[in-house]
Amino acid sequence: MEALGSKVIVKVDKKDFVSSTGIKTGGVEKPDRGEVMSIGCEISDLPLKVGVTVIFSEYAGKAINEGGVDYILLNYNEIYSVL
């Protein structure tokens, strides 16, 4: 997959949901971070690079499942921070 324009493809970092008492419930929280896999050509001057971890809104982007791996297609302005 290759991102176009001002889009970024992020591989989702899934976390198991753990309650406040420390019990794993088996559910999965909505993702809010992941590894950048592809960057569109319109955002080459920003501090994003393939392989960095980013934080984004858990309600942002379009979820994609390719080959059993979860990705999110984001607009670059939906990314809050680079870790």
C-alpha cells in the first residue's frame, strides 16, 4: 500500500483492554497510536518518517485490514504527535 496526497498509512498498535482493577477483559481499546508505514508526497516537509510511532485521535481515519494486519489511513492533520 502506498499513501497518496496528504494521507498517511499507519500500522495499528493494538492493546488488550485492562480494567482499572487490572483484569484483562479480552476486548481491544480503540487504537490511538501506531507505526507510520507510508507517507503521501504532499507532506514530505513535515517531521514524519516511515517507521516512527505516532499518536492520533482514536476516532480518526479509515480502518483498513490488509493481509490480516490492521492499518488506519489518516490525513496528516489527524496526527497529534510523533514519538
